[in-house]
Amino acid sequence: MIAKRARTALYVSLGLAALIWACYFIALLIGPSSLREFGILPRRLDGLDGILFGPLLHAGVNHLLGNTLPLVVFSFLTLLEGARRYAVVLATSWLASGVGVWLFGGGLTVGISGVVFGLFAYLMVRGIYNRDIVQLLLAGVLFLIYGSLLWGVLPVNIGVSWQAHLFGAVGGVLAAVLLSRHRQNRRTSKSGPSRWEGPQ
């Protein structure tokens, strides 16, 4: 069962990476106009669709390479909890990053790094909300390997959308809160037993 879930998690993670690579080559065929057409243009109505499509595009091969490995690693680790939880984390990070850039960004923005930061933030904090020692230990290992990523939420590099990183990370933390076992257990206890759980 565990091996099957790990295999599925790997396939889905690699599939997402393959998707952004495919979009990169399609954008090359279309030309530079594709970035402006489908990227996020802050505070412009014609840039709203970039919230959905912008993360699939990248400005160059180095940009894409820099996002691919952490996307696969973080997606794989999150998917081990199940596809439904992964979908919530992915969607929350994707939307939070995109909306944050559209509201506060400084210019045309593309790339899936905001989602990467969301997945990373989720993996870093979920153990706190779940009160899970294994998840906390994994977060410590990830911090040792990828902790330098956190500098990306600050405006320290010219041309890098720190807004996408910051709001993506906020989305990841929000997902951890929404999906926390403690929160879900408390909600279940408040709702009381279902008609199938009562005494027979």
C-alpha cells in the first residue's frame, strides 16, 4: 500500500514537472508574446487569467531548471499524504501566490516558484498543526537542505518576484491550518456521532 502510494506520488510529481516543461517549449514556439498574454499583469484586468496560467510559463531554461527539482521533491512528499490533501495545498498555494502578485506585484510575472514556496511552507509547518513528530523531523531535514529558499520571500534579488514567493508561502501555511488533524478532529467532535456511529 505504501509502495503504491509512493509510486503514484512520484508519477504525479513527474507529470506536473513534465507539464511545465511542455508549456515552456510550446511558449518557445509561440514566441515571447505568450508570456505577456498568459502571465500575471498586476492590477490589470487582462492580467487576471495569469493567476491560472502564469505558473505554467517560465522566462528561460535556468528559471525552469531552478523550479523543477524542488517542485518534484515537495510535490512527492505532500502527495504521500494523499491526492486530495495535495490538491488543497496546490490550489491554495497557486491561488494565494497569483492573487498576491496581481494585487502587489511590480510587473509581468511567470513561473511556478510561488507554488514551490507554498508546498515548502506546508511541509515546514504541517507537523506543528498536526502535532506529528515525524513530520517535524522531516521539516528539519528539509530546512537544512532547502532553508536558503526562505530568503526568496524578501525583496533581495532584482527581477525576482518575492511577492509570488511570499504569498505562495502564506497559501501553504493556510493549507496546513485548514488540513490540520487537530482542527479536523475538533470539527468531528463538535458535530457529534453520525447515525452510523451511535449505539446499536
